[in-house]
Amino acid sequence: MENGTIYLVGAGPGDPDLLTLRAARLIERASIIVHDGLVSADILALASPSARLISVAKKRSHHTLPQDEINRLLIREAKAGRDVVRLKGGDPLIFGRGGEEAELARACGVEVEIVPGISAANAAAAAAQIALTHRDAASIVSFVAGQCKGLSDQNWTGLAGKGRTLVIYMGVKTAPQIAEKLMADGLSPDMPLAIVENASRPEMRMIRGLLAELPDLVAAHRIGSPALIVIGEVTARSDAELAAQAAEAAA
Ligand code: SAH
């Protein structure tokens, strides 16, 4: 029997309109979908009523299915001749362990196709109208993971500051350590930032503030997952700058 194919599919940030056509088609015709907790109910609703939906939701504190069991599940289904859609929030290759799953599949001789998705950084930037790069404010953008494991060992020196935008995934729980780490690296406590929660979803919220306020903002607004922290001058294009541009455009 021929192996099935594993499709590693990016589901984007939650709004079904932000799926690629390829992703939507694969979801609609799939008979097995293995999905993360981040994949929204609206997107899962596109699946056929006869499809088998398997949730492998990962939460920071309790892993429903450890990664090696997810790997085994994917390989077992593919080796039984079934195509599997492995659906992940955002883009599968950005903090999504898509790389690990693709490598293992290749090692086991199972064909993999990767379908990119709109990553949370792109979705949050668009929804909150924050340009991640801007000719007047930033020519470098970095994506980092802010979860606890190894946070203090990660070298973020130079990733944030003047002319640079830093986007932090999974950073809500560790916001106090993140603010401390960046200030210890020399970033100004006055550096502006935005927190974007539930980007692209109806319940989206955006909160702006300064680096020194980050832990208080997260606590005061009870920011929950999923949320991104964007740090840099692009988050605070001032009203004065916008007014000057409007005047120039009208002249
Ligand atoms: N592969 C995903 C990221 C997975 S890591 C992607 O490319 O987007 C999970 C983290 O992504 C969350 O902790 C959060 O920081 C971020 N995230 C995912 N969806 C989000 C959304 N709709 N709004 C804000 N942040 C989101």
C-alpha cells in the first residue's frame, strides 16, 4: 500500500477569510485533520461533517499530547495509506514545530507538503495597522519566542531599539521577565509597545504603552492567550507625524 501524504497546513490567525485557498481546499476535502488548540472553531467548521478531527491542543502548563505522540499519530496514519491534514495556527514554520514534523516524516519516507499561513505577527500588524517596517521608523524586524524555557539564555541583544521592531510570540505569561531582560540589555523604559490579543478575531484588543509598563498592562487588562507583544517606534507613530503627512498630502 502506498503511504498517504502529510499536509502541514497554516490556518492563519483565526479568521477563515485569512486562509490561503490551498489551505481551505485541503481542509474541506480532508478525511483526517490533526489540529492545534489555536485553530479557531470557524476554521474547523469548514471540514466535512464526516472528517475525523483530532485535537492535540498544547497549553503551556498541560500538554494534551506530547510532541512524540503527535509525530507517531501522523506517521501511523500516513503509513496506513491515509492523507492527513496537520493544521496549525498561523504559519506552520514559525514557532509551530512544523519543521520537526516535516523532518520526521521525511526520515520515515512519508511525503510532506507544507502550506504557508499568515503568521500572527502579520495578522496583528495588519489588524492593528502597525507597519512592522517603515521607512521612517524600522528597517529590521525580528520574531522571538517569549515562553519560559530558556528565556534567560536567549540572546536578544540588538533585536529591539531604534530602527528595529521586535515581535514577541508567547510572551504574555513572562511579560515581567521580558521587560526586565530588555531593559537590562539597555533598551529604554520609554520604548513604545503594543499588545495585540486575538488578532483578526472579533474579540481582538490592542493596548499601547511603554516598555516599563508592560507587566502592569498585561495584568491590568487581563491579557490572555493568544497575544503578541510588538516593541518599537512603529507602534507609536504619533498624531503629530500623521497630521504633518495629512497636510503634505493635501498641499
Ligand atoms: N505558528 C503560529 C505561532 C504559534 S506560537 C503563527 O505563525 O502565528 C503561539 C503564539 O502565537 C501565541 O502564544 C501568540 O503569541 C501568537 N498568536 C497566535 N495567534 C494569535 C492571534 N490571533 N493573535 C495574537 N497572537 C497570536
